[in-house]
Amino acid sequence: MVKPIARREFLAASAGAAAPDRFLPRVGLVGSGGRGTGLLRTLLALDIAAVPAICDINAQNLEQARDAVRKAGHPAPEGYGRHEQDYERLMAREDLDAVLIATPWEWHARMAAHGMRAGKYVAVEVPAAITVEECWQLVDTSEQTGMPCMMLENWSFLRPNLALLNMIRLGLLGEIVHCHCAHSHNCIYWYFDKEGNPRWSGEHLLRRNADPYPTHSLGPVLSWMDINCGDCFAQLTSTASRSLGINNDFRKKFGSKHPAASRRYRQGDIVTSVVKTARGNTIVINNDMQLPRPYDNRWMIQGAEGLYDEARNAVYIAGRSPEYEKWEPFPPYQDKYDHSWWKALAVGSPDFGHGGTDYLELSLFIEAVRRGGPAPIDVYDSVTMSVIIPLSEQSIAQGSAPVACPDFTRGRWKTRKPSFALEG
Ligand SMILES: NC(=O)c1ccc[n+]([C@@H]2O[C@H](COP(=O)([O-])OP(=O)(O)OC[C@H]3O[C@@H](n4cnc5c(N)ncnc54)[C@H](O)[C@@H]3O)[C@@H](O)[C@H]2O)c1
């Protein structure tokens, strides 16, 4: 099993080698805005990769990122940012093993495909793609080039989600039948600037009505339900509520005369999608990102013998839970079935973002690069999570009509075995 690398272990592995640098994967970063800088800081703090090249078309963001590398005691990376296609020059560098992509959504698939064609391992931020065609482009390119393409879906690595995965694989919940998941996070601050103008992300809310951010909800669900390795998404319907949240928010901030308060946003406040799988299981996915509310993922997964409810932090397992049809606390189960990835992290290991999940996903990706093995999240799972965006848009536009889900594995889900986060 691939283990996350800690700095110490990594240095030990390199000790005595004639050229220790050979063991240090060399990574190019494309997009050094909010998230790209966060990923860079995690990489630098972990000291598990060299970053000799950074690309961003925003000169200030580029310089800040180069400066962060310099301040961490490394040579300043070469900067690329002459124009929007300058990432191609970065990816042409022969000394890079991998690229991390953290640009606006419309760039992800073409940049990731270009990276694979240049022979690089690709880690791309969420979502990996935003159209059905782009999803296929990533699958085709990964298959043709043999290069892995991993979407950086951090919630797949959350500690309770991985403990639950172990429990499901041991059969504690019985055969899985149904799951609920949500991305409930008021992100108006991220979609719009302080004056209420749409950022690149907010432009999507003006133009389309879809589930724009389905990967944080679906991350753990794919492995819980053996999607692409025993089952697959077959059909989806999506329904959007009306859109009140953004106008309300700007009315309160700027008054009703402000253009942002009356501008028409196509994006409904709550989008509910229902996926039916080939095996006959169901998944409800909620998107809820523009109403005032606390953060929530509302994961709930139900099998023939029991269920887990994240909001209650509880499970009920028939014949095992002490009281008939009463919840019992989840934390003791988490301790008992804790995933070895988390056990391997030293007690008190630093939280480099999202409760340590960013640490895990990045260190596992870099370890895959170092070994030349498969990335922890493969291209099929990456696009299966992402394709909910265009499919939900299509269903909503057709009055919640059922839409067929593409089978990116081309039928191989029937024989593929689970590979994500296997123990032992
Ligand atoms: N996994 C997570 O928890 C998480 C959190 C936040 C954001 N994200 C994702 O990260 C990505 C980036 O989001 P962000 O908040 O950092 O956005 P951002 O706007 O802060 O950063 C994007 C950067 O990309 C640069 N850019 C745009 N076009 C480019 C091009 N053609 N070539 C090079 N650089 C280009 C911009 O100048 C900017 O610096 C998005 O996909 C977002 O969904 C993920």
C-alpha cells in the first residue's frame, strides 16, 4: 500500500544517495491564486518536492508565490506568465515530473491534458472538467499517454470518511443501498469580489443553472459505493430551487439600488440531484452555496444492515448497536477502524489545511510520482465526480428530465477492483 511520506522518512530514504535531489520529485505549479498558494505552502512545509517553475498570468500572484519558495530557503522558481498559454512552456520543461493545476475551472481540462501529453503526472484542482467532452478528453488522454490524472478532491481523504470506508469494506453496514451528500457552504465571498462584481467563478452563476461544485460532496461516496469498480452512475435527474440568496446578500450589503442586488443570476440556490446506479442504488447530491448557513456536508450512507450519519456523528448497526433502532456515537468506531494513512501520520502532525486532508492528498500524490505508480485518485473517479456539473445543467434545463451518465470506464467497472485507500 502506498503510504504518505513524512519529511523525516523521506530524508531517511534519500540519505547516502549520491544525488539526493534525484529522489525529490520536481513539480511545476500552474495557477498561484488562493488555492495554488495554499497547495504550494503545504508542499514547502512538508519539504517533499522541489518547485522549480510557477505559472500565473497575474504578475502579483506569480511574484508572491515565487517569493514564498525563496523565503522557504529554495532557489526562486522560474516564472511563466507572458500570456494565457504560457503554461505550455512550463509543461515543456524536461526537468519536471509533475504539474499541479489550480486555475479557474475553464482551464483545468485543457491544461491537464496538455500536462499528460508532455509526460507529466497531473494533479488538478476541483472540478477536473466542466463539460462532458472535457471529461472524455481527460480519460482518452490518460489512456493514450499512460499518465495519471488525479483530481485533488480532499474530502476523499478525511479521517472519518476513511474509517467509514474500512467499515463498509468489512461489511458492517451490509450491502450499500443509498447515500446522501451535500456541499453546503456559503461561498458568495468566493464567487464575487467586495464590490459585488462576479469573479471568474461567479460568472458561472450568471450563465448556468447546475450543480457547480459536486466534488466535495461526492469525494468519499465513490469509494463507499464502489463506483467505477463494481458499480457505476447510470442516470441522473436534477432540480434547482429559485435563486434568492445572491440578490438578498447584495441588497443587505449595498442597498436595493445596487446593480448586484437586482442582477439576474441563473443559478438556483439549492440544487438536488438524484443519481441511480447500474446496481440500482441511489445517491442524493445537494448543492447549497449561496444562502447564509454554517458549513455542512450532510453525508449519510445506508446499507441493508445499518447506516452512518455525519451530522449526528453516529451509526446504527442492526444486531450490534446496543439499543434497538437507536443511534450510537461514531467516534469509538473511528478509533477502531481508523485508516492506516491517518495512523501513519505522527501524533500532533501539522494541519496544513482542511484538517490534514491536504497534507494527505498531496503527500500521497507526490509519493505516487516518486514511485512511478498510480495516483491515489484515478482519472475515472476524477471525471465521474466532475461530470455532475454538465449533466445537472442538462437535466435542469429539461425540467428535471433523466439524463444518462457516461460510462467512462467503457464497461470495465464490471470487472475493475477497488483500488482507492486499500489497507494491507
Ligand atoms: N480543494 C479545495 O478545497 C479548494 C479550495 C479553494 C479552491 N479550489 C479550487 O482551486 C481552483 C482555483 O481557485 P482559487 O480560489 O485559487 O482561484 P483564484 O482566482 O484565487 O486563483 C486562480 C489563479 O489562476 C490564475 N490564472 C487564470 N488563468 C490562468 C492561465 N491561463 N494561466 C495561468 N494562470 C492563470 C489567476 O491569475 C489566479 O492567480 C478552482 O478550481 C477552485 O475550485 C479548491
